[in-house]
Amino acid sequence: MSETIGLNRAKKWQIALFPFNNAATNVYFAFYNYFVYFALMHLTGADQTKVIAGTIISGVLAIAVSAFTSVFAPLMRVFDGITDPILGGMMDKTRTKFGKFRPYMVIGNVLLALSVILMMVVSRLIPFEGGSTFRWILYIVSYIIYVLGYTCQCAVTKAGQTCLTNDPKQRSQFVIWNMVGMIGSIVLINVMAGGVLTNEAICPKGLLIYESTAQGALSYDALLLEFASKNIKCDPSIINSLNPSSTYAYNLGAAYGVQFYNIMVPFVIILSAIYTVMAVLAISEKDKPEYWGLSEKPAKFKDYVGIIKENKEIRWLVVSAGLNKLASTVATSSAVMFLLYGCLMGDYNGLFIPFYALCFVFMGIFFIWGSKTAGTKGQKRGVAQFTIFAFLFYVGVLVLLCIYDHENPSTWLSLFTFKDGKLNITINLYTVLFIVFYGCGYGAFNCCDNLTIPMIADCTDYETYRSGKYVPGIMGTIFSLIDKLISSLQTLLLQLFIVFLVPGLNALPAEGTPYMEGMKLSTIICFCILPMISWLITIFCMTRYSLSGKRLQEIQSVNAVRKDAISKGMSVEEAMETWKTIDQVPERYVHKVKETSKPNILDKIYEVIFTKNEKVSKDEPSSNAIEIKECLLKEDNTDEKNS
């Protein structure tokens, strides 16, 4: 049987490599969490010290930098969102010998590399004494360059897949390769920065000490006692310069030291560049005019207004995906990981990497399951189903954190200890339950996050069906705009629910931060409550989102016959008027969907909750087929009569 006309399939290696464009930007996105730590070290002049262990910084300046980053980072995220529509319009107008999408991938990655070089290498050459103002200026300028680069490259992740493939089964495979890319980007950066480099033999910890009058601040004697009990090394000259009558706070961690950035900056740049080259190679064969959609008319600014107003599918998608991303970036941020594994459980180095690895075992299972579900029943079904799973599993996580007691070790996470050179397994029932609930919940919600990326391509297909316009740039950047406006609240939420909620904290916690009152509540809010609220909103949005697998079959079939008719001389307007439903589409253009087996309990639950707003044609495919030749003959006859 001949292949369906209009069905654009990619090669397997292209499907595998293109998601690494997302990995390339995720490398920087994961490292972006450390911009706040770098600011506290750099903008207070701590990176200029010649003392090996410990630096005294101004308490007022430390608070000022924390306040600045809590406001500036969200503002930059908003600026990032505002640049998206501008770039989306530019992308849809772009037609170069190098393609529509590849120029933005390359330019974006170069700008990202330039931003971290300026921020974390060049700016350190400016002396703090007499040059602190220039440090602040260069930090801000570098951040703006980072935003522009991230926007350029990230937009292609959403827009580029529309020309790579329109086969629903192939689009669902992006989930699996996105997981591989996530392991090689977000996971690798988190393991490197939050795991490997916390080993003092590899990367010395930075120690920032400053005067503080906040609740939880330590007296001079209490500070020395804590340093001794925790084996925290501090140069004697630093100790001697402290005022015995003052109270102090401190921040300890690799991210507060210079060596951390000497290692991470080249690592991030090289890794992201490799992933970009892989993605450019993947899309090069398809980044051509014949794969760019129906209309060649350039997009205009008013198209944004029309899309937001008329395309309700993208509205429901961006709200749910944006809130999901906000909650997940808060819950998985380095600050919350330090809070959970370090401050509450007291063994960050012994818990973070093992739990991260265990979670990815669960995530692999859920990604394979999610990809299969989305490939046979549609992306919407995958998101709806696994969001419910994530919520249910996190109820278990929430209960476990609620019964946590800092004075009761049986409610602590514990895997193993080293004593007298021997490995002792110390796992308890609390830990086993946490692994099951958190691992399954983590796998389910990450599956949902990754399924939303191919759903943008689905919304782009719907916009082509609705308006006749192929605007992947605009669609992708509308998604990014709302997504970034919502997720811009990440730093603010971390400051609000950690720094401001926990007395005695003047900055986000690091691996050496001690346990304080209020940290349990902070962890419950950031790690559980915020994600669970976002998932409830996602479930509601999916009841309103109508692009199910069957609905997309109709949309893509109609788009296929319209495109072929336009290529043979029919106007866009007439093609849109002629073919509107799947029963009007000739059989050779109909995208075949494999029949599923007898409905199971999950199918029945989905049917009851999520299908009320799906507008699927009840007529059989091709039952009222309209052939292109017949339409063109009518046009010719009409033209002859008129002449």
C-alpha cells in the first residue's frame, strides 16, 4: 500500500538527534540556577580574596544582592518572554540558504556562550575596589545577552519539529529522546555542580561570613563551635578579624568559590555546543521550503492577536505547561535539593546523587509508557493520564514529609554509611516508601513536561487548519512567552518560601547550611504543594483542550489535501473552503490511525473526564470525498465562461 500523501516522516536518527537542541539550552537552563550563587560571591567582592578558606563580606551588601537577584531574575525572565514574539515573527519571515531554523540555533548558542564568558570570566578581571559598579553593569549586560541567546535557540525546539515530522507516532518519540537529552543536560549539570563538585578534594568550598541580626544568627562563640563540630575550615586571619560582640551568619558551598566556575563554565559551553551541532545536523535535510507549510505570506504582528484570541488550544496548553514548569523548576532547584537532602536529612552528599539516579530509572519506565500512550492515543491522553498519576503519587510524598521529625532518625532518608572503612546499609521503611512515591511521581510529571513540546507542533497544525497560516515561530514563541512569564516567578517563590519563611536565612541554602526552624514547612511547600496545585490546574486545562489523537487525524488529513491542492494551483482561500472535515478528504490523504484494543479502565476514566470538549467528526473518513481534479476542472470551466 502506498504511503499517505502529505505524511512527512523523519529518519530515525533525525528524531533521535533533534531533541538535543532542547538539551543544548537545558544545559544553560540548569546552570542558570547558579547565577544567584555567583552574584552573591561576585558582587560582594568575595572572589577577590587571597585567603584560602573563608571570606568576610558586608552583611548589608549580602542582603542587597539577595534582594536584587530575587527581583532582577524574574524581570529578566519577563524580558525573555517579551523578546519571544519579536523573534517568532522574525523566524516565520526568515528564508535563507541555511534554512529557516538553523541560523537561530547557531546564533543562539554563540550568544549563550558569550554571556557566561562575560559574566563569569571577564567580569572577574575587574577589581572590586573601585570597580564594583562596573561589575554590576557587566552582570546585567551578560544576563541580557543570555536571555537573547536562550530565546533564539529555545524557540527552534518548539517550532522546528513541525517541519521535521507530522507523524503523531514519531512526534511521541520526542519524549524518549528528550529524556536522553535531559540526562545529558539538566541531570548531568546537576550531578556535576550539585554532586561531583561538592567533593572538597575536587573543588574547594567557598565560605562567606557576614554580620547578621536576623533570627537564627550565631554569636561569635557559637559560630566557632559550629565550625569545629562540622569540620568547616576557616583561615585564622578571618577568625581574628571577627568582632566577638557581633552575631553572624554564613554561606558554605562549592558554588560560593571561584574554582567551581573555573570548571563549570568551559564544561557548559563545550557540552551545549556539541548538542547544538547534533541538532543542526538532524534538521538540515528538512529545514527547506517544501516542509514549511501552506502559506508563504510573512506573518504579521496582528497574527499574534488573532492566534491568542481564536486558537484556544494553545491558550490551554501554555497555561498548564507554564504552571507545570514553574512548579517543577522550584521543586527540583538546587536550593530545594539542599533543603531536603542537606538541611532536613543531614546527608546531602550521600543522598542527592543516589536518589537522582533512582528517579531516572523510574523516569525511563514512565517515558517509554508515555511515548507508547501518546503514539497510539494522542499527546493529550498522555498528559492527562500521567498528570493524574503524578498527583496521586505525590500525595504519598506529602504524607511522608508531614510525618518527618528532625528529632526522630526513623523519619529521615537513609541509604548507607561508611564506618571503619566498611559500607553499612541503613535503609529504612521511610526511605523505601519515599523512593517508590517520589520515583513514580517524578517519572510521571517529567513525562508530562516532555509531552507538551510535541503538543506545540499539534497546535501549529491546528492553526494551519484554522487559518491557513504556517506560523511555527509565532506558535512556539507564544508558548514560550506565557511559559516564561509564569516561570519567571521561580526565584521569587524560592526567596519567599525559603529565605523569607525561614528565620536566620539571608540567602538560598547550600550544602553546608544547617537545619533551622521553618525548613520543614518550606520543603513541603516547594517540594510538594506547589507542584500538586499546578497538576490540578493542568487536569482542568486538559478537560478543555480538544486536540485528541482522533481530532489531529482529521486536522492533518485536511491539511494534507489542502497543501497538495494549493501546490497544483488552487488558492489558499478556496482550498480551505473546499475541505473542512475528514469525510471530504480523499482516502489517499487520510492519516491512518492504528485501531486500539478493547477499552480498559484508564480509557473509560479518560472518556468520562476529558472528552466532553473534543469536536471529532462523526462521519466516516472519505465518505464524501472531494477530488482535487474535480475542483480544478470546475475552476477552468468557470474561467472559460467568464472569458
